[in-house]
Amino acid sequence: MQATMNPTQASRRPARTKSKGGIGRAIKYLTHYKRQAALPYVFLIIATLSQLAVPRMIRNVIDAVTSGFLSDQILKALDKIPAQFINAALPKILEATGKSTSMTLEQLRAALDADIINAPKALVGALVAIVVFAALRGLFSFLQAFWAEKNSQSVAYDLRNDLYAKIQELSFAYHDKNQTGQLMIRATDDVEKVRLFIGQGLLQLVGAVILLSGTVIILFSSNVSLAWTAMPILPIAMVLFAVFASISQPMFAKVQQKLSTLNTVLQENLAGVKVIKAFTREKEQQAKFRAAADDTMEQSITVSRLFTFLFPLVFLIANLGQAAILYVGGKQIIVGALTIGAWQEFSLYLMYLFFPIMMFGMIVTQMGQASASADRIFEILDAKSDIMDKPNAESLPAVTGDVKFENVTFRYVGGGDPVLKNVTFEAKSGETIALLGATGSGKTSIINLLPRFYDPTEGRITIDGHDLRDVTLDSLRSQIGIVLQETTLFSGTIRENIAFGKPEATLEEVQAAAKAAAAHNFIMSFPEGYDTHVGERGTTLSGGQKQRVAIARALLLDPRILILDDSTSSVDIATESHIQSALETLMKGRTSFVIAQRISTVMNADRILVLDKGEVVAQGKHAQLMEEEPIYAEIYNSQILAHAEVTL
């Protein structure tokens, strides 16, 4: 029987749509830069036209040299012909030189002398023109490359910023299903492949089309029969590249997937290097990395094998076309229908015909990589977050802190049984609510729902009567201070970490928050005090020090609602006592939610919620629960007795 999905549950599943046409969408980013985006293509046209003019100049050079040489040889031959035979031979001489058959001998001599005199001038003029066109091509090729690179870097900048903003916007449910390494490779390697195509491949593609079109026009205007001889190679090559492009793109997508897996293994190993060393698992992790690297290499070799077959095939087709041109052109030279200069011109233009065709091979490779990468980029940009502001969401006004959970049921996306079942309770403004229960009982899920990291599957949560789904996320989260169980600090100074949520805070405000969190003394013990740099993820601080900095970070916001997720679990008894004393003062007037493994830290709470398997099985004050709830009494007695045994 096919399983059915609850419509509410289905609506909360994060969308994972395969993006298509990503490379076209990436190219549209160029429109952000308007005229700047067009500059490389304007310079490309000028450079290509300069390139197309050179073969004609070379023809002029060859024709000038051959014309002067032939005229000189004919004059010398005329001097050797006896006078009685000169008139009889004159018509054939005029026909052979291409002169008018009505010329007299004196007119022929004058024309030949003019050819000899004009040949050096024509040679110099053609050479100067070649130099000018070469300089123009060099200048505009440089400008084209510069602006293309600038535009591609700008597009990469926009893509990375959009990706980062989107990743920040996506809900916890999306991040639960996607590995960090996979997201990192899309913001780095995939963006770079798209950038390279926009900065190089796309320009080469446009340049190849312009060069090919211009060459075909010139070939047909120069010699129709030779042009038709060369044309059959074009459709053959185009079909060939179209077939290879359709085959290669999915292969490039697999290469990027393998590379993402490799990057994920690397990222996890670097993040967990201490654990790996502590358990002496270096060899096993090296084997895991080697396996991922082997998969990446094998897929890359598969792609390379395809293109090592493509390029020789293209060269074969080009050489067959060249052979046909040599045969037809040679016959025309023999019968005098084609000059050597015109043949050389046609041969150079023929290279311009083959060169774009061979460029298409490299362009197809680059476009296949870029297309696969662009699809992966827009797969993230198109992802729909299941936690987002409603179209008509209102800003949450300053709250007093009345919180209600009304029949809240919650299950993680893709999960089975709900982790919270019909949870109902109310926290009055200024109350401290303690959450107590075994691991997996649902404590963390409750505090994750409060700032809308997730939404309830059923039921609703309100603050001061406002349904959390009806207010903007920024206005909600700005009034909630959070210290999570997993403390995260960022590279930078201690002061910057404490002021993370309020960068404009003064040093005095930062110090006041640190003192309240019992962090000031250990911070001042460092030579640089609040300007002390912490390592990546705060590795230069102890667990207790990191946790106190995190508490200070939350307290600096002066939130109306405070969430402390087992915030004293990593500190010793003495430090815990200092923190608890400070927190008791700071919690006054705030609605506070405290998760604690040690029951001693929550005995003074206004209300204690005892959770078991996602349900609130008991709630009340410590004394009341000790008398009325066996589960709470059992937890209390087990911890107190365990502590007494340790003390003894």
C-alpha cells in the first residue's frame, strides 16, 4: 500500500528542485552591468575584423611581388625576341600577362615598367597595413580580455553573495539534509567554473561565430567553387559537437558531485582532526579520502576519454577538407584561373574556417562544466525555505514575554514519529521555565521552535498573543537571546564575539555583559584582554570559557526572552555557581527558558517542565513536583545520590 503524506507535513518539506538552464540564467547576471557588459563584445568585433583583413593584405604583398617579378622577366624576354617575330608573338604575350589585347608593343613595355615601379610601393603599403591591423587587433584583444575578466569577476561576486545570502536564509531543515562540504563546493569551485566560461568560453564562442561567419562570407565572395568545396565540413563538425555536448554535460555534473563528496570528506576530517588523532583513526580516514579521490579521478578520466576521441576526429575532418581544397585550388592555378596571392589568401581564410571549428571543442568542454555547475548553483538559489516571512507578516512589537505553546506537535522533515506530542504550557512574563528530561525527550526541540528555527507540524506558538508565523523573523529573533548547547565562536577578538549581535556596542557595554556572565576575570587574565584573538571555532579557549563568552553575547542584546540550552554544562562547580548567581539576577523581568542536565541548576525555577518521549509528563515548582511526581523525584534522587557518592 502506498503511504500517504499529511498535507501540512508536505508543505513543510524543503523543496529540492533540479534547476535547468542555469548557464543562461548566470549569463543574465551580465545585464546588471549594462554598457560595461557589452564592451568586451564591441572590442571583440573590432579585433576580429582586424584579423579578417590581414589575409587580403598578404594577398596584396604576394601579388605585388609576383607582378613585379613577372613584369621584369617579360621585359627581359621581349628584348631577346627577334624583331621579325615580335609582332606575331605580341597577342599571346598580352593574353598571358592579362593585358588588353589592343595594346601596342610600346604600351605593353610602359605598362610592364609601371608594374615594376609600383610593386615596391604596393609591397610597402600592404606591409604597413598588416602592421596597423596587427596593432589594432592586439590593442582591442587586450581591452576585450580585460573587460571580459572584469565582468566575469563581477558575476562571480554577485553569485557568491547571492549564494551566501540564500544559504543564510534557508531553514534548519534544509541544512539538516545538506552537508557543509556540498554547499562550500558550490560557492567556490562551481562559481569559478561559471566565471571562467563567462569570462573566456562565452567570449570565445561569440568570437568563433563572428570569425566563422565573416570567413564564410569572404570565401564565397572570393571563390565560389573553392568555398563550396570547404562547406561540407561545417555541418559535420556542428553535429559532432552537438552530440558530444549532450553526452558530456551529465558527465561533468557527476564530476562536480564526486568533487563535492571529496570536499565533504576533507571538511569533516579537518573539523574533527582532534577526534581522529585521539582515536588513532588516521589510516582509516586516509583510506576514506583516497576512495573519494579515486572516484573523482575515475569520473574525470571518463570525461577526458570522451574528449581525447573528439579532438582527433575533428582534426581528421579538417584535414579531409584541406585535402579537397588543395586538389580543387591546384587545378585552378594550373589553368590560370587563380593567382598565387589569391590562393594564399584563400588558404589563410581556410585556417580561419578550421580554427573556430577546433575552438568549439574547447568551448564545449568549458560550457559543459559551466552548465553543470550553474545548474547546481541555481538548485540552491531556487530552493524554497520552509521557514520564511508571510507576504503580510508584521513586525513584532516590543514584547513583555508571555509565551504559549498550544497543542504543539512537531516532527523533523523525513522523520518518523513526532519528537513533540501535543505540548501545551504557558510562560508568564518574567517567569523562568526549566526543561528537564532524558536525552531525546524533546527539550531542544521546544527551544528550537521558539525562535522559529522550525515550525510546528500541528498547533501554534504565540508571544504576547502574536502567532510566531504571523510576524517577521527579524523582529522575532531580535527579542530573543540564545545560548545554544553547542557553543560557536568566530575567528576574531573576544570583544567582537561578545558584540556579534550588537556590533555597535561600546567596550563598557561589552564588559558589563562579560561581568554578568562571569567572563570578565578570565578575559582580563589574557595579555591583550578583550582584544585577544580566539582561534577557529574558539579553539584557543576552554569549554567553560567559550560558554561564558556565548552567555555574554546573548546578554548584551538585553533580550526580553532568554534561552539557555544547558549553558552551564561545560563549567566546573565553582564557575557554575558564579554564573547561576549572575543569571538569577539577569533573569528577573525576563521570560527565561533553561535546559539543564543537572537538576540543581533548575530547582529555583518558577516552573519545571518534565518531558518524556516528547510529552510534558509533569510541570510545577520543585517542592510540588517532589511531592506529586514520582518521575521528577526519581531524577532528583538519582542525581543527588550520585553526587553524594562522588563526594564521598
